[in-house]
Amino acid sequence: MKQGRFIVLEGLDGSGKSTAAEMLKQALTQPGGAEPLLTREPSDGPIGRLIRQALTREITLDPKTFTLLFAADRYEHVRNEVLPALAEGRDVLCDRYYFSNLAYQGDVAPFETILGFNSLARDTITPDIVFFIDTPPEECMRRIHSGRNVEDELFERIDKLKSVQSLYMAAFERLKEEENVICIDGMLPPEGVCGEMMSHLQK
């Protein structure tokens, strides 16, 4: 049986990444074929639930502890969800992977330290392709505030989003010889974003 593809979507909060992931799953679903798995990080496992509590400020964690938890959750997620689905021949669409750790916690610890935290997951599997939905931070904030009736999560501030965007680009540059990263214009309509991703996957 042919192993599925590991496809990762990255982007700022409010970039349209999650919508793009849903549409890509529909586009990749073929009658009679193996249904793609759409999954996310933080995961729905016990460590992921703890992270979500910190994101919504239900609990307070030291920033370095927070960074380590993301990496631990990622390894559990890979072992328990990603690898089994790929072995079944299913494409896996993952909403965030270790690039998010490098970008969102890049002001907490050095690049090499965070990459080291993620070595267990990264040594187990690297993505076949990473799509970065490149949406300006100002537009992300507009979407966040127009589309939600809840309090902002921990990282949903314009200064933080600008920092995260810069750290994403730095990480892509540092790892450009090792990773297959494709930037997609997040200002395209959702159908256009999905079409761009499908075009790259069909090459």
C-alpha cells in the first residue's frame, strides 16, 4: 500500500489557514479512495488540552514550560495519529506543526533550542510539503475581531502577530535546504488559496 502524504498548513491566527485546510481536505477526497485525515496542533490529546487551557488563560505556565509542552504534544500526536493514518495510505493535513513552535515561541528561547525540543517529532517525520498562508497581521486581526465573540487568545495581539510573522520567515530561511515550504497569498479568496495548494500538490 502506498503511504499517504504529510501536508502541513502554517499561518498566523486569522490567516484563513483552518478554512484552507477544510477546503483542501474536500478537494483531496476521492470517491472510493482513502479519506484524508484533517488534524491539528495543539492536538486533542491530554497534553494538547493542557496547552489550550494556557492559551485561553485558564491556567498560567512559565513560557519555557509552554514551549516544551508544544513539542511533547507534537511527538504524541505524530505517534498516535499522524503515522498510523499515513501507513493506511491516507493523506494527513496537519493544521500547524513545528514551524508554529519556532514562530510563536521564538521570543522565548533560541531557534536551535526550540528545534532541539522538536527533534523527536522532526526525526520521526518531516512534512512532504508545508503551505504557509501568508496574510498580513493587520488583516488577521480584522478577521479575528469580526469573526469571533470570545476573548482573544494569548497570542492574538497585533504586536505579537507581527513578531510571529517575522519569526516564521526567519525559520523558513534557516531551514530552506531541508524543508519544502510554499507561501500562498492569504488575501486570495478561499477557493483561490485551495486552488493554489492543489496546483502544487499535483506537480
